[in-house]
Amino acid sequence: MGNSGSHVGQNFCSQFLPEEQAEIDRLFDALSSDKNSPNVSSKSFSLKALQNHVGGAVPLEMVTRLYDGMRRVDLTGKAKGPSENVSQEQFTASMSHLLKGNSEEKSLMIMKMLSATEGPVKAREVQKFTEDLVGSVVHVLSHRQELRGWTGKEAPGPAPRVQVLAAQLLSEMKLQDGKRFLGPQWLDCDCDRAMIEDWVFRVPHVAIFLSVVIHKGFLILCSSLDLTTLVPECQVDQGRGFESILDILSVMYINAHLPREQRHCWRLLFSSELHGHSFSQLCGHITHRGPCVAVLEDHDKHVFGGFASCSWEVKPQFQGDDRCFLFSICPSMAVYTHTGYNDHYMYLNHGQQTIPNGLGMGGQHNYFGLWVDVDFGKGHSRAKPTCTTYNSPQLSAQENFQFDKMEVWAVGDPSEEQLAKGNKSILDVDPEAQALLEISGRSRHSEGLREIPDDE
């Protein structure tokens, strides 16, 4: 892109509002007056000063990357190389680009965080940056106690979830010939500024993760960062010790694909660990509870599931709409949305003689993209070559799989009808009895006749 496209330029203008710029200036003043950097000019700050300010909130690798990116900013277009320390102008320009900039400005900073030289970088350098970035998000949210009830502990599996999510983000990058970055064979390919810019533009998580690391790591302009749609609140019945199949990265990845109004809260409806290995218990806990995410882990440690956009109902017909999707978490992360081929989005049946009994998503009877059998603990994912409804491959390690762990989470706020059902009747205490009534087609006569609770 030439020299004019690779530096910030003399006409740089901060994009911060006056009150925001004042906060940026105060942080610079604190960094540049760090007493542990006595040999540094008061008009600049050192890596040591930045490390001291951040403390343990951000991993050292990412602090160093950010610092190097700042001191490589060339405001004149005449610099022979990186400055020894970071000036106020470099700091303001860097923060403006990273927090307020467009994809072009953000990609400029990412390139500077990757390399001290102009020109393309190897794909393996972008891979390492992406892994550092993803790992830093978990680290800083955990350090600042912003996990909102989820665990920051690494989930078990053949590959760490940091690497799995980083690989997913990288798979969205288009190489020079238009192909996707899909594996180790591409690591020696060149990635130029235009490719990085296109990647940042199309993959929002890159910019979002950078902003989280800076806002929460540097404790700067935190009021402008809304974590509620990135990290949903985890709600589990009090007093129940529980550790989800999902780690924080898996939750953030799935959550990003939900309708926006449902991203702020996940409520546990069913867990085989808490509620037992019973299909009737599953039906009793998840029916008529609104949109929800179902996830399970098979005996080969593959983690996968689906999003149901509507309440589950026990009935012999397919249900749901085109907002439903299937997903994989381990060994790889991916989301599979509707193809338009058919409307076989969701299926839940029990107690029928002639048609399958179980929970299914996508495909057709006996060939579901995801199937949990009424004989709880067994299922299948039959997709040769892909599921007709969602274009998903086989999600499980084996076509016919076994599992011990399954969870279903309601997402978003419950409706008034669902809240009303929270006032327990004797049937609610026994979900199996509730499910059997629904299966038999009998109405629940106590429904709607509950006493109005006293205001507390």
C-alpha cells in the first residue's frame, strides 16, 4: 500500500470525545510518570511502566504486543524504525485506532503488533497473534472477575479451547487466491495488510476482543464497554454445585450467534448431572420454556449441540423456524444455519408407537443432524455428506454415539407465561408427571388457578 498507507499520517485526529480524551491523557500522565522508569522522558513511557500499570490483568505477551504496536506508530512517515518509548501522540493515535477506528485503522495497528517491518507477514504469525488475543480475553475477564458466573478454567478436550476458537477465527480469513485459511498447510502463506483489513471487517470478534483486553486490562473508558451481550449471565439454581460442559470461550462463541435480545442471560433448565439420565426429566424441564441451547458431550469428548429458537413441545410434528442452528465446539468450533431445503428444525416426541421417540434437530426421521434417543444416553448424528436442514457434517465422533453429559440452557428473559409456571404446583415438582400428562394429551387443570403470591 506504500508509505502513505502504512503510517498514521500527519493529519491524524483523535476520535475520542473531550471527556474520553481527558481520560486517555490521565492514563498517559500516569504511565509517563512511573517512578520505576527513571531514565524515560516525562513525555513518553516504557514497557516496564505499562506492565506495572496492567499488573497481572493481561498476559505479558499481549502487553508487549500492544506496547510494540504503539511505538511502531509513525506520525510523520519519516521514522527509520520504532521509537525507543511511546510518546503521547503515539499512545493517543494507537488507542483511537484500536478502540474507535474502522477496519482499516484497526488492521494497521494489528500489523504493527505483528511485525516491526512493513510488508506481508506469515500466516503463522497471525495464528500466534490470534491465540494470544483469545487467551488474553479469558485471562483479563477472569482477573477482573467479569465472567458473570461462568468458569475461566480451561475445558478438557483434545485441543485447548483457546486454540480451537483461534482456529475458527482464522478460518474466516481469505487468502490471496480467495481460499480460506483452513489448516497447517497455509501457515507459510503471506498475509498482507489488505487481507488483515478484510478479516477484521468480516470477523467482529477480532475487534471486540481487542477492545475487551484494552478496556478491562488498562482500566480505561470502561463505561463504553458493554459486556452483557458478549458474556451472558450464568444462572443456576442456588445451592447446586455445577460445572458446565461449556467454558467461557464456548459460551461467547455460541452466544454471538443468538438473536441479540437473547444474549444477556443463560438459565440452566436441565443437566444430566443434576437431574439424572432420564428422557422424561429432560422433557419435563425444557418444554414451554422459550428459546434454548442444548449441548452434549459424547464418550469421545466431542462437544456439540443446537439452538432451538422456540419453546420445545412434545408432539409428533417438526417445530421451530429458520433461526435454529446446530453447532460444534470440540474438536472444532462451527455454527451451521438453515439451508432452506426443508423445515425440519426441531422435533420432540415421546410415547408414540409408529414414529421415533426422542429429541432431534435437522435431517429427517432416523437420519437427524442431532438426535437424542428416548433411551437416554444414546443418540446419532447422521450426515452423509451433510445434514439437509443445516448443512452440518457428522457432529459426533461416531455416527451412533453414547453420552453421559447433556445440558439445556434457556436464553434471554422468560416470558410472563414462563414466569407464571415458576410458581410450583405438585406437578412441577415432578417433571416426569408433567411430561406424561402432556404426552397423553391431558390438560393440567391446576394451571392458571394458582394463588397470587403475597408481595414481599
